[in-house]
Amino acid sequence: MAALKPLRLALLAAGLPLVAAQAAELRFTQNTSAATSIALGYPVPLPVDSQTPVDGFRGYAALEARLQDLALGSDYLSRQSLGNSFRGRAIPIYLASDDDALTAEGFPEPAALLNGGIHAREWASPEVVTGIVERLSDKASTPGLERYLLENLKLLVIPVLNVDGFLQTQRYPDRSLQTEFAGDPQNENYPRDGRMQRKNMRDKDELLCAADDPGCAVRDGMAGVDLNRNNTPFRASSTQSSGNPASLVYHGTAAASEPEVQALQAAAALGPAARLRMYIDFHSFSRIYFGADTGNARRDALQRSLATAMRAVNGNAYGYDPTPPGVGIGSTDEHFAYTHQIPAYTLEIEPGPNGSSQYGGFGYSHDGFVLPASEIARVRGELADATLLGLYRQAGPPSLRAVEIRERDSGTPVFEARWQQSDAGHRQLLVTTRAPLRAEVDYRLWLAFNKPMRARDGGGAVANYRGQSVALAPSIRVEGLDRAGASFSQTLSAPVTGWRSSVGAVPAALHYGDDAYLTEFRLPTATPLAGARRINLRLDVADLSGQRLDADPASAVDWSGGAWSGYQGSDGSAGDVGGEDRSLRLVDDGSPLFGAGADSGPSGGGGAPSLPALLGLALAGWARRGWGARR
């Protein structure tokens, strides 16, 4: 029992008695209520020994076996260890990504970190985090949203950070201790240890010792450190944390004093940390996204808009509550927000503030930590939907990649161009075909983007992603200057059905379903094409999360200092909202992309490519093979 001395000495130093630190053992039941039992009003969830998802909560060994099995059978998923818990158990992390470490623009791939099980008693957290990995693995072979994320983002997933504490809760799934600690409102009559273990297992053994249990020499159920109060920059700076080692929110002896918190920081380094774009710490309960505003106006606004998009996925049943700049409680979301200047959240899973009474429970004050087993399958699915949307949004804004215009009947190419990386962070528009457009001729226009732009419903029809509201069809115009210098503009037909659902179809999607769009158009005789000084396409479309196009694809978008870099709006100004892309010149007068002389829209650097550029294009393997070509 030597390991218990630090707690005992700390209690004595604080003038706190060693007696009355434990009270009676409690048992959770479905219907039986007595002095030493708590009736929930629904079956008490017990750990299930099943690798596959069930209507219930899997045991730790089953969760680990499931994830390891997925990793063994996947080209995208691998397992590493972040170090050991206080009691010496490995803390695993799963990396979901492909082997390509660079983006198409030459940047290192962006990263995101999801953390589960920091508070041991919150069983919904590891289930939801594991469910996200399962969703990605199940859909990896389908060229849609999930494979896009696996190939364009390094996702770091910690299913259970507080391994010791989680195992303690599953060791005693229907038992807890009712504690009393007079004079400390954080500890009076709070259940803890056993199923209600919150903290890590510092300075305690794995026995559940009530005050009247003669089998326990030392009663240590109040020991441990709250891992969500042990972080910079606000550890020990709030009344919502405590220096009392018996407190449920004890913040430890120093920032990152706990091996579990050190493991979380090691996880960020795998990003590496400079490439992180989002962090979520999954908790329960109260249905809310907590965040921390840092005073970086652009980062704070992006964190809010990202939360808005994710909340909408589940009908805004979850709230959003950011902490003002300069204050905090020592939580992990604060650490990631301030240290890495990224959107960072503590996501409190359901039930809502009234606990499990919303499912017909009896309203025991802490039953929100004991989500009914019958609810978790639904919650897994709903939060996987929301989190994948957030990851998709933070993987990067949409941009135009390629365009082809052909005469519909003959297939003769009229305009062909593609944005290609010239160096890290920059692209060059390579135009291989530029022929005159003619009035009263039927044309086909094919546009390709850098990501899947649309979702599909159960019947395969183009639809909004769950909870989102995006115009499903793009806005496309042909515009320019006629021979006299007057502006003209013609709207093109843009049916919703133009999105290409399959990479193998003809005409094809580029690489992912719905990352390409096809429409037909005819320009009437009155359109002033002959002798026009400039003709360009004007395209306005948002991705499935509502982000608009990068208006100038020549500068590739990245993340820097808490905001997007290289992301232009319709007027060419840098920002975080995007705009219309008018970079594709069918007839180019050499005028500037933005500003004076741009008139009807930006230039994409649309001169004929140089011989070295054409050779580079050939070496890159792009050759026209008709509409069905794999690009």
C-alpha cells in the first residue's frame, strides 16, 4: 500500500481527515430502490463481449480486439502505443490514413485528433470514437466521403485514454461508492469509484472498499487525478478544479503530471502538431459542444461555424458554448485551442441536462453517466455522421481541378485545362485545347473538383448531407467582353442530376463519387462570341458542408495561425469563406486575375502552356481518353 502515501500525506497537509472519505457501497438496479441501491428505470448496462457493434457497451478487451482486427485487415488503419498509464497499461492510438504523406499541392497532409474515454465512467465516449473508426473502415472501399478522408487526412484516434479508470468501471459495472466529504461541495454525496470512477487510478488500488468493508486495509476510492483538469494553460486557475486530492476535479501536482495527459500530447506530435486542424474530446453528458475562444478572431469564428455545421447534422439537439478568451479550467480542448490554434471541443454526448429521464429513467441525479444500452447504437451513428462532416470540412475547402468542353455530337474537344502543382503551395493552369466556341452548337461541359461535393440519399439521388442546406446544383455562366469591350453573360443549364456518382461511369467522376459534374449547353446566335476579347466560365458552388470554392486555385489552400491561407473570395481577397471561381478563360486577353482590368472576372493564367509544362503533364500521366478516362 506504499503507493497510497501521497494521497494520505496530501490530505493531512490540507488539514482534511482520513475518516469519512468513504461511505456505503451502492448498487445500480433496474427497479429496486433501497438505502444501498439505486433504481435507474431501465436495465443496468453491463460490458458486452462482442467485437462487432451491438445495442450495448462493449468491454475494453472487445473494443481493443475489434480495432486491432480492423487494423490487420486494412490498408488505411494502423496501431501504435502512446506510452503507459499510471498502472503500466499501454495506451493505444489508431492512425487512419493512407501511405501518401503529401497533399496534391505538396503540403504535408493535415491531421485531426479524436480522444475518447478521458473520464472513465463515460462509457458512451469510447463507443462513439470506436464507431467513427468502424465507419471509416467499413466504407474504405467505396469511393465516397470516407475514402476521401482516409486519403486526404491523417486521423489520430485514441479510443480510451484513461485505460486504468475505464477498466475499473467495467470491473464493477453495477456498483459504486457514495462518498461524503463535509465542507467540499465538489465531493459531498457524490458517487465515485467502481462504475462511477471519473479520474485516473493514481494512488489507488483496484478494490472497491466501502467504509464498513473489513477486507480493505486502505480505503482509497477518492484518489486519482482528473485528467481534464491537468492541462495548460489554465490548470489550477478555476473554481471548477481543485487542489484537494480527494476532489472529483483534482488537477494534480503540476500541468501534464499524469502519464495519460503526456500520452495525449504525444498523440498530437504524431500529426505532427503543426499539421493539426481539429481536436474533439468526447465526454458525457449534457448534449453540448464546449469550446474555448482564444481571442484569435478568425480561429474563433471558424470554430463556431464548424460547430454549427456539426450540430446541424443532429437537428441542433446539441448546443455550443465557448469559454471567453483568457479563462479556463485546465481541460484538453483549451490546451489544443491555445497551443495549436485549431478548432477544439469538449463534446458532451447525450443524454441532455436532465439525464436519462428522457428515456423513461427514474431521474437519479447521476444517471446521465449510465446511458441505456438501447440508445448507444443510435448515438454512435449520429455522432459518426456529425464528426465525419467536421473532418471533411477541416480537410480543406473545395477547389476546381479540371474542365473539359466538347461538342456533344462529335466529341471534338473545344477547351481542356487542368490545375497542376508547380511547387509546394502553388498550381499552374495547363491548357491543352483552346478552340472557338460557336453559337447554336450543343456542347458538353465537364467540371472536376478536389473532393466529393455531394451526398446521396438511400435511393441514390443527390441530396443534402444530413442536416445541411446547400444548393444542390452549381451556378454556371459564360461571360466576357465582346469585340467592342462590352460585357456579356449567359447562364448555362445546371441540373442537379449532373453530378457524377461513379468513377467508372461514362462520363466519369474524377476520383471520388460526386467530385465531377456534367452538363450540356447551347449558346444562342445572339451571344456575342465572334471576335470576343475574353470569354471565361463563372462557377459558384459549395461543397456538401457549405464551404464555397477557392476563387483562385493558383494558390493552394492550407491552414496557418488558426485560419485558412491561400483561400480567396470572389474579389481575390484572402479569407475563410471562398467565393466564385472565374479562373478558366476560354478566350484570354491576358488581363489580370483580380483588380483593375479584370472586369468580368479573374484570369487563371490562361496562356498556352510551355513545352516543359506539357512534358510534365505527359509524365504525370494525363492523356485524353474520352469521357470515361480515369483522371
